[in-house]
Amino acid sequence: MGIQRKRTKGALSTLAVTAAIGVVTTTVSVTAVGTAAAVPAKLVQDYSCVFPLINADPIKITITADIPAEIQKGQATPAFEIDANTLVSSRAAQGLGLVGAKTLEGKATADVTVNTPSGPLSGIKVENDVAKGNIPSPPADFTVVAKGNAPSLTFDKTGDGSIDVNNISLHDMIARDANGKPVQLVTGKDTFDAACTLTSTDKTLHRFKVVDNDPTNPTNPTNPTNPTNPTSPTNPTSPTNPTNPTNPTNPTNPTNPTSPTTPTSPTDPTSPTNPTNPNPPIHLSYGLTGSSVIKAANGTAALAGGIEADFDLASGTYNADLTLNPTSGKFSILGFLPATAKIEFQQVGRTNGTLNTAGDLTTKSSMYVKLPEIAVFGIPLGGGTDCKTGTPADVNLASDGRFDPLGGGKLKGTYTLPPLKSCGAFNDILSAFTSGPGNTINMTLAKKG
């Protein structure tokens, strides 16, 4: 007994959930012809889905449908429509906007259980398409509406039933830019997957009854019994004489009231604990290559290293640890004297900056530039462990074109090199041929991993 399996397994129970960053449509077919009128059904669920770039992010889905409370046994049910409104966070919109995404589409698979009078049908995987939806700019919380339809079911046993939504998974999702081109959220792939975990407790969309198609014949009513004759009333008993009232006892003397106790001093309230950050920064790691032109020395030094950044989606800002490897440069003093220098960098504080949804990246760094060795014609003229700029050099860079946080991009900028100190007997001469404004940097950041 149970559901007649005259259709494929996918038709035994159907609940299709579709989502665009949590945009979910759920479909389950239990509507019947000629049964009780449909009643509103509603299910609100919270999920946490792991997306590229932004990692875990919450979504809230509200599923509604008109489903009958009773379904006739043995009668096939037609398909019906379910609406699902999904609230997506501004954080998700911000993350997608950073990579230039304007729309999102794809597929989703729901894990569904239909509890039938014959027992549960569990582990049912139903796939559905995710309709293309717009991503708001500027970033904001937004709601996406989705719809779905379900195939037919037939029940051949009466009793109670219910429809449960256990979980969803998003796959083959495609984010597209303004020209309709897929944005690669995963390196080398036009699609991405997102695993979701149900974080709320309610799973039941609807409860229903499967009822017999043929009404039973009413039982014959029993004949009424003849009423019994009333009994003769009994004679009333004589009232008893009232007892004499007892003498009242003398009231006891009231006790003296006790002195009130001195109230204790209130304890100082404990400071509330800091809640965990619901939107932790996104960690981004890049390799760095490039070069810097020292204007006064008329030469170039190669740059290499890396940067480890913690990006706050809500504010569009980041803090980072910048590493620049030791390097060397070849210069031409006065335009004809060949010189070489070993160069090191000593960071002061952390690098910080901004990144917006237009792909505009800015960075601000401060560092001492150290010159442990300076030579002209191969003859050392200065340097040493203490040879460096007298003050930190402030280096401000900006993206050259759109910066992609999932891939990287190019940066450029200019800076002033402060005068040198502690570089030996020729410190002032060496400083005159190295320090000054108009120095340039061009570099490329490439995401690691």
C-alpha cells in the first residue's frame, strides 16, 4: 500500500527548490480534484550557504502555496504552483558586485521527504532551474521571487501525511556581468556550487489527510427507550435544632514587628560579552610583481613579494600585511656614472585601502627604504645596516583598470623618497642622487591558490 508507483521515482514526491544566492522555489504536489478546498500553507526557513569569495552567508526563504487539507484516496492530483520569496543579504550583493556580477542564474536541488500514510518517502532529490535575477547596485538586502510546478501523486491508503523540506544545494550557478559574460567566481570555471545548511528547525510545509473516496453508510439509529415513571417524593426531615454558639476566644496580643533588615548593596552589573562578528572579514592572498623607477638615480628596481588582506565587505575597506622582498637596482648617476644598490624595505604599520563595486582599488603603505650597499663602478661608496631613509616613504597606489578580488589586477602610483641618513661619509652626496619626488611604481597582484 501507499503511493501507487505508476510514475517515475521523481513523481512519487516532488519538492523542487531553486535559489539565486538563496533564491529558493519549492514545489510539492498534493492538490486533488474534488477534495476539500485549498488552504494557505507557509514555511519560513533559514539557511547558511557557502559562496565563493564571501564564504558563509545567511538567506531566509518564505514558501507559500494553497494546498487542500484533504486528498481523496486513489485519485491523481494535478500539479499546482508554489511561490517562494527569498531574502538575500546586502553582503552577498556587495560580494557579487565586487567581481562585476549583475545577474545570477543556475540550478538547485532539494532534499525532500513526503510522509505518506504508508510511511515516509525520503532522500528524494529534485532539481529545478534558477531564473535569472538582478543583483542590486548599490548593494542592499533584496528579495527575489521564484515559482515552481509539481507533477502528480496518487495515494491508495487513508491517513495523515505531510511534506518536509530538509535542505537545498545550489549548483551550476552562473554570475554574469553587464554584457552577459560569465564571471569566473571559481578559477577556470564559468559556474560555481554552493552548499547550504538548514539553520532553523521547522521543515514542514503542509500537513494533510488522505480520505476514503466512498462515504460509508450511516448506522441505523437505536430506538429511544421509554421514559421511566417518576418516583414519589420523600417526606422532608424535620430540621435539627441549632447548636449554641461557642464563646469567642480572647485575641492574642500582637507580636512586635521585627526590624527590617538592611538591604544589601547591589552588585555591579557585568559587562556584556562581545558578540561574535556575524560578518567576518574575507581573507585574500596575492602574489606581487612589478618595478619602481627612481627618478633622481635614473634607474629601475624590480619588485616582488606578496600581500595578505582582510577585507570588510560592509565598509569596502581592508587592512593588509605587505611583504616586499630584498632587491637590487642599476642606476646611472649624472646620466653616465653606473651605480648599483642593494635595496630592502621595512614596513611601518599595515597597508590599508578601499575596494568598491566598480573595481576601484586604493592602497596606502608606509615604509623605510634601506640601502645596505651602494657602489659606483663596482666600488662601495656607502651603505650599511643603518643606511635608510630618514623618515618612512608614503606609497599610495590605485588600480589601473578594474581590480578583480578573485583574480587580481594592476596597480600604479607615484611617491617621494625621503633623504638618506647613516649611509657613511658620502651620505649627503648619495642622498642627493637618490631622494626626491616623481618616483613611480607599477605592479601586478595575482591571487594565490
